[in-house]
Amino acid sequence: MAVPKSKISNSRRGMRRSHDALSAPTYIEDKDSGELRRPHHIDLKSGMYRGRQILTPKDD
């Protein structure tokens, strides 16, 4: 059975766990439509990505 050679301090344990925190997803405002969207993703309403038409927009 593995036994630690010495005690890990609270500070060192916290430093190791600092990378486990979850961050909120990033959203940016679209330049053309003003809608919020994820960076590097297609705008699903207009179908535009980086100034080019990728998808045909749905007519509702």
C-alpha cells in the first residue's frame, strides 16, 4: 500500500487544486447581428462565420 513520505500542506494542496476550478463559458457580441455567440463558432441565426456565408439561414 502506498504511504506518503511526508504531509502535504494545505497551501500546496490548494495550489494543486487551483487548476480544477470551472470557468464560465465565454461569449462575445456578434459584429453584424449584435447577438451573443461563442468565439470561433458559426452564428446559427445568420449562418455567417468570419464574414463568409457558411450555412443557409432558416426562414421562421
